[in-house]
Amino acid sequence: MKCICMKCPTYTFSCMGKSMPGNLKALVKGLGKAEHLEGMFCAFEKSKCITKDKGCMCDKCALYRDNKLDKRSYCISTDGK
């Protein structure tokens, strides 16, 4: 509920469409069992479809603050940059 990845300018509409079946399946299985999710990149891994940084919002996210993260662009770089 706190994740704002899908509101970020870097999160493209085409990526949203490509990832939708996987996201729905992960939600049904439960997030704890998800191998990858096109969202919550700071908790999972970089995106499989986002390639260009169009403006990062990571530092505006409650999950970022709650978990004391210190990097940005988790969607395009594993473990952020």
C-alpha cells in the first residue's frame, strides 16, 4: 500500500501492461512467495522492462524512509545506485 513505484515517471505504461499478469499472480500467491514483482523494486530487484530513468521518486516513498534506504533508481539498478 505504501509503494509508489507505479506512480513514478520512470514506470512506463508499456511496462505496466507487460507486468500485469505476473503482478496479479504474485498478489494471489502472496508477496512473500513472489520471485519478482514489477513494483517495490527496493524490496525485490530491478525491473525487467524499465530501461531509462525519467525521474526518480524513491526518496519520496514511505518504504524508502521506513527502511532507511539511501540509494535511488532501484527499478533500473540492482540494489539501487
